Amino acid sequence: MTSYLQNKAKDLVAAANLLHANKLYPAVAHSAYYCCVQLMKHIWLYSMRKTENDLMNELNRYNQIMKSREFIVKELENFIKQFPQTRVRYEHEKLTNAHFVEVVPYEVYNSDEKFFLWEYETLSKYSKIYPGEGLCFISDDDDSVGIENVELTLYGAEYVRKQKKKNKERVVELINE
């Protein structure tokens, strides 16, 4: 027997697929995110056998500790230390109350297992604390979405060195042309 939360999650996946087919990409992340929220709530209520009251008490406790933006900035500062070869940019989309983090280089975002684990843990913590908000990670190879209004940029130490080296090589190429 499926719960009403599982049914809502299925509807949200269907909505995400329809939005994607119609190239309404920002809304896809929103629908997919809320699908995950519904499934996590289902786990909380049915698998963990906790009540909605327990959930609200837990959320209120966490919300008193820090606001969502502060949480994200703190996590990104830790991320840059763990992944010094990266750059991250952050944006909060007020209309949808979604937070976007762009991670470069794409290779880290797309194929680094350590990153996958970090992303999973961060999203798990975030969704428990701020269930009414979205957090989405993207990379520069995602042509369909991007960071438009950058609020924060953090550079890992190795990323800065790599960029300086690339810039010097490009200057040498231009001089030799």
C-alpha cells in the first residue's frame, strides 16, 4: 500500500518530466526536489515511525541554530577546504526559495565519488533542517541552468594556482601568435 506522500512524489516526478520535455528547466529542479522531500517525509513517518509533531520539533530546534544561507555558506567553506581544486558560486532564487550552488570543474561535480558523498550528506542535512527550501548543485557544463546573480564565490587554493598558470600560458600563446 502506498502512502499519500509516495503518491505526491510520483506526481512530482511526472511533473518534472513534463517540465523537462517542455524545456522549463528551473522548474524541473523544483519539482524533483519536492519529490525527494515527500519521500523523506514518508520515511520519517512510516519507516522511522515518528510523528509530524516530532518532525516539527526537530526542525524548530535546527532552525533556531542557524538560517539556511548561513548553513550553506558554512558548508561551502568546508567544501572548499576538502576540495581545494574547485570554485563554487552561490545564488538564492527568491521567487522559488531555492538555493543554487555551481561547482567547477565539471569533473569533480560529475565523477568524483568523494564529492557525491559530500553532496548527499549536505543535501540530507539541509532537507531535514529547511524542508520548505530547495538546494540544488549544478556545474558549468549544465547549459540549461546557471548562476545569474552570484551572491558568493569561493575559490580553493589549488583552483587559484591552476587558473593563474592557465592565464600565464594564454598570455604566452598570445605573445607568440
